[in-house]
Amino acid sequence: MRLTRKIERLSLVSCGLFFVVTTYTVGPSAQNSINSLDYSTVKRDLAVFQGVLDTTVKQTVRRIMPLMSSTRGVCLPEYGTVFSLEVNLYEIRTLSPFNMRPHTQQELDDAYQQFLLRLESIKQSFIKVMGEHGAALSELKPQDFLTIVINVFPFDAGPSRTVLTQVVMRVKRSAIEDYRENKITFPEFSKKVEVTQF
């Protein structure tokens, strides 16, 4: 069981990275872009933003332990930065030797609705983080993307329900700058954040 779950989790991470990489095209100026990066600044900025995302998850979802692993960020020259994290947002009565009664459909429905609410809260919180803290990623160019990949820890929501496994959110640095300079409102900025989930 543990091996199966580990394989599932690795597959989810691979899917998210594949989604990002398929949009990652290296232009002729890639080498110049790589050489121009200040990597000490990049590492510092990545570490700070990782901490902001971890704290945001913990503050947004307080009832359960939502963070399965700390956020990890990477810098991709000619694309931007990608942050990946895994969250556990599903909570339901635990089956044990002292209570083997199967989950009722009502329990499954309620637990899944709570999962969706928690996930939506995190997505909205991350959009706010992108707008308010994304500018701190100082090595990002206006055309570069800030991307967050949310991997959802696998769970069984019942045989009749397809479970959401991953959310990919990204926005260009130029949109972040427009928001920070009050050229666009927060609702307008939110619309510029691309969200793909599957």
C-alpha cells in the first residue's frame, strides 16, 4: 500500500512538471539569460517565497495538518520560477478495528465538499500571495511566469467520484507589476492568473 501511494505521488509530481515543461521553450538568448542570473539572489528569493507559501497553507487550513511536504522552488531560465507542494485536504472518519463501519454516502459527500472548499480557499490565498509577494522574486523578467503546482495527496472519495489530483497556477511578472503599481484591481489581476486542474 505504501509503495503504491508513493508511486502515485511521484506520478502526480511528474504530471505537474510535464505540464510546465511543455510550455517551457528555450530561445536563442537562453545562455545569455542563464549567465545574467544572480544565483545567490535567486536562492534567497526562492527560499523566502517557499516560506510564504508554506505559511499560507497552514494559516488557510487550520483544522487538519494540510502540508505533506515543504514547498520546493526552482528557477527555469527563459520561463520563470516553479513552486511545487503537496497538500492533504481530505478529512473523513478513520476506519479502525474498533469501528469498521463503512463510510456512508453522506459522509463521503460531506468530506468531498469540505475538500473542495479547502482547495478553493488555498487557490484564492495563493492568488493573493502571487499579487502581493510575487514581485519579491527579483530575477523574474516581465515576460517570465510565476508558477505554483499544487499536488493533492491521493484519497478514496468513493467509486462514483473522480478525484482532483493537481492544480497548476501561473501568472506573468508583468501582471504582478501592474497590480503592485495599481494599474489593475485585484479582481482584474485574478483573471490574469491561469488555473489548470485535473
